[in-house]
Amino acid sequence: MEACGGSHFMARKLEELGHFPKLISPQFVRPFVKSNKNDFVDAEAICEAASRPSMRFVQPRTESQQAMRALHRVRESLGSG
């Protein structure tokens, strides 16, 4: 899966079900997108990127890590306003 806020949640749920999800940073998927961005093209690019032997995967964040990142984003937005 391409790493984003929701994918970390889904990865944790899939792990609970006994699967081994792997997350790929969007910056590593982008070079494999061949045309206009849509779900089908994204899925194709993710499959292509994941099949590369040198691909680096992202560790799914825990709930507490995601909560901490959300808190920091809120703090930053309040401080810059």
C-alpha cells in the first residue's frame, strides 16, 4: 500500500488478521505512475514499485505515533497563525 494516514490504520488491522502488509512511501511510487493519476494507475504503480528488489518499505505507525504526529501538526498550525 502507499503510505498515508489511513494506510497505517489499515496496516494495523490487516496485521491483526494475520496478514503482512507493506507500506511504500509515496515518493518511491511516483516515478512508476505512467499517466494521469487515478486508482487503477496508482495500483499499477504500487505493484510495479513493490516488485523491485531494492524497494524500501515503511514501518506502519502505531496509534500513539499517529496521535503524536496529529498533535504536532495542530501545534504547528496554531503557532504559525
